[in-house]
Amino acid sequence: MADQQALSNAITLLTQTTTDMTNQMGQPANTSNQAAVGDATNSTGEQVPQGQGNLPDDDGFFIEDPDVTLSDDFIKVRQELSEMKSKFHQATSSPPEIDRVIEETRRTPFTSRISNLRIKDSRKVKLPTYDGKGDPKNHLAAFQIAAGRIDLEPDEEDAGYCKLFSENLSGSALLWFTQLEPESIDSFKELSSAFLKQYSMFMEKATSDADLWNLTQGQNEPLRKYIAKFKEVIAKIPGVSHAAALSALRNGLWHESRFREEIIVNRLSTIQDALFRATNWMEAEEEKFSLAKKHRPAKLVAGNPTKKFEPKDQKRFGVNPATNAVGKPSPNKGRYNSPNTWIRDESAYCDIHRVNGHSTKDCSVLKKHLTELWAAGELANFNIEEFVESYHKEKEDSEASNPPEKKHKPNGPGTPNTPKKRIDVIMGGSKLCRDSIRSIKRHKKSAAIQTAVGFQSSEQTPSISFDNSDTQGLTGPHDDALVITLDVVNFEVTKCLIDTGSSVDLIFLSTLQRMGISKADIIGPPAPLVAFTSDTSMSLGNIKLPVLAAGVPKIVGFIVFDRPTAYNIILGTPWIYQMKAIPSTYHQCVKFPTPAGVRTIRGDQETSRSCYLMGHRLKLK
């Protein structure tokens, strides 16, 4: 608007100049434009009717005598005046919206102290920009750090920050800045306050210790993913203590995580140490997953259910009684009707079973053996030819030493109902050899050598004997198992079965929980336990506990098992050997030597029979 006023004043001045020049030439100018609205007067003062006398011109003056010649300067001024009047008309007749927009773009909320400041070249420093998105607090901090590298005088720093900050706004943020009230910002503090207030809705919520405790690892969530989340949160918490961070990390880990055991067992003191060790566990977890995927058996394809192959409920290495040799239903033997999704491929041959119908690589016996080797860490030493050869040799030896007996009807009259699966003999987890065919063979060979050479202990032990006095007070005749009471971790634990057929010492998870021992205290990898029926179950790991037997203390390494049972503890051959004990179910006692002589722990027939009853009830469930 000011420019338009200046232009109007200039045109008025030029018009006056032109009038003066005309008067000097003796020709008065009539700029009243009366001829356009009524009668005019001539030079003598006489009235001239409309349409007669002087002729009006576009520029507001006329020349009565056409013979008068104007100078070149006058004509030039007259042309310039006409051009300026035309431009003034175009400017004043433009849409008012454009004027408003132009006016808004030139507005500034800064006071003259800030607006008049001229900053030296600051292009060498790259300043962050803000477009109305993102955390304003982070942008403000980043701007002040970057602007601190610009060379400003102390008295110019505050105003300089204001100008630099506004120059690096874009988008909706720049529009917000131009709409601030004029003369409303006189310091960088005022500008920062207005900026944070405007975009406070984009500020991120402050992170606290509670966010760490809310982190949890899913059952199938990789350790690497959980640790990444933990690092992201803890990095936003200033001054968190090592104890609090370690507790939160341990709390969020999956309860069966091996890394959780690492934190507990090694009593880590700093969170940095824990996160460093987590890297090793991540690599181990990923390698284990990769190997499991690599050795994963091929998927089975659903086929005709009439083509059955070795149902698990039938004899392990026999022929399916419901089918003949080519997989067709046998006449008069069609009672077995269990669904089966295996496809019998007559072109495939199994070297292990020596039958057609499936390949060696798809054999369930081979897969089971590979699983056991992987759990024992001996998969790299596996040789399939040696395995097939040893498998057939052991099978032939077993058939030679155990000739087939006459089959009886399983549920005939007078025959008690027996469970399909019962772990009467527990094998696996031996401390003297690993759970692999090769290790067990070496262990067997060493026993044969020592038998041939003759093994004799140099330790002098007193002789242990049993007589009729040991049977006093017993209810007979009986076939009761030997069940005793022991002191374990200062707890009096009853229902401890002595089983000479078990190669491991077992303690059940429910027993540990009643003793106040956490599952997190279980260490060591899970190991397979094999029954005499070849059924395999995985343990939870190992735990060492102090056991006091008749005043004799021993540290016993137990295998932890999680399954409903009638007993609290099963003491196998490791504990019997460690105690040099001689158990006798007939005399219902176990005897072992001590420096003070032979000690005796007597069994409890009543407890033994109650355990038998409880075990029978568990079978019926």
C-alpha cells in the first residue's frame, strides 16, 4: 500500500510539472474536466455549449490552437506520464488477495533489534531444518549444538540464533512463524518457548525404569530381538543403576532362557558385562537353530490312509498285521484301523530295517539317533555306515540272547491291565560316558577289559552282611520296593526310592518347588532319558544338592524331571556307588560303610505300599 501511495504522489507531481510547462507556453490547461459534465467557457469567458469549443484529451489538458508546436521535452514527459498512469491503474485494480499474501510473506515477529542484525556467512555450518514433524525438543537441542560452531559476537549471539533458527524452518513450521504477532519476539528464549508450545504434541514421552520392567521376551522370540529392544529403552534412561538394569533384564527374559541362567550363576555385576555375554548366547542360539533347520527331516506327504507303514502301537520291527507285504489289506486281519498319513514308496529301500517302503534317510530310527547325537554334541562324528552295521549286530545279539516267547493275550482273564508305556528302568545321563552309541561302546569295552584283568580296589572297607535280625518287624511275605527317608538341603524328604535299575539319580520338579528351589537354579543342557521300552523323555537339566544319609554327607548330582510321580527322589546306581551301599529289598534296608562302622537305613513298608497305590492311580488317569 505504501508503494501505491508513492506512485500516486509521483503521478500528481508529474501532472503539476506538465501544467506549469503548458502555462509557460501561453496555453492554459483545463484539468477540471468540466467539458465532460456540462457547458464549458472559452478563453474570453463566454459560455460554449456541450460538444463545441475545446476538445478534451486523455491526459487532462488540451491545446486550443493546433498550430502551436510543442517542444520534444514536453512530448516525452507527456508519454511517460501516460505510461505511469497505465501502470498505476493495473496495480490498483489487482485482486486484493495477492496484496494480502505479499504482505504476510514480508511480516516478521522479530523486533527491530533482531531484524536489523546482519550475520556473517554461516553456510559452512550445516544447520538442521524443521518442517513441523518430529520431536521439537530434539530439534532445538540439535540446532543449538550446530549453531554453537558459528562465529558470533557475544552481543549478537541471541539475535543471531533467532534469525538462524527462523531461516531453517520449512513447511507448516515456516507458516506458523510468519503468522506470529509482529514485534512479539525479542529473544531466543521467547522464540524457543513459542516453538515448544506450538509443537509440544510431538514431544516423546520420557522413558523411566518402569519401561525396562515392562519388557518381556516371548516364548519363541529370538534373544537378539529382545536384547535390541532392551538396549533401545535403557539408552533413553540416564543414570540407571547396574543392579536395577540387571534385575530388569533377568525379569524380562523367558523363564527357560539359558542366558537367564548365565546371569544367575555367574552373578554379573554390570549391565555392560551382561549385554556383552548376551552376544555369545545370540550366536549359539542362531547356530543351533540353523543346524536344526539343516538336519530337519523331510516333510511327510498325506496319502491314501490304507497304505499303512509300521504303526507305533505294533511290533517295532515286525510286519503290520493289518497289511500284507505290498501294503494291501490282509484278509481276515483288518481289525487295525488307525489312521496313517505315510505313503509307502515301494521303490525306496531302508538299510536299517532292510525293507522296501521308505528310504534310509526317512527312517524314524535314524532320526531318533540323530536327535540323541545332537543333544550330546556328537553329531559331527556320526557315520551312517557304522551306525547301520552296529544296529544290525546289536539286533542279532539281542535276538540270540532273548528267543521269542509265546505270546499271550494282553488283557485276558486274570491278567491285570498294564499301561502302554512304563518307565521301570531309566537309562541315560551317565557321568562316566556320554549319551551316544560310540561312548557307551567304549564304556562297555573298558568293563570287559577290567573284568578280564581283574579290578580290585585298594581301599579297605568293612564287610557288609544281612541276617534274619534285619527282617524283624517286617510284614511278610512281601514284594515291596525299598523306599527310605533322607535329609536333602535341610529338608526331611520321604518317598525316596532306591532303584538299582536306574543309571541316574532323579529328583522331580515338584519336589524342588516344595523345597523352595527355583527352576532357574537348574543348570546343564536337557538330556534324553530312555526306558527299557525305548521310550525317550527329555529332562530339564541338572542340579547338585547336599544329601545327608544316616549322618554321612554327600553332594549328589540329580537329573531334574518334570512328570507326575509317586516318589520324590529316585536313587540309582550313581548314589549307590558313591555311598558304597548294598541295598536289599528282601531285608528292606540299605547298608553302607562309614569311618565309624557300617550304617543302616531301613525302608518304610507302609510308605512303599502307599507309593505303589498312588502310582496305580496315576496310570488310570
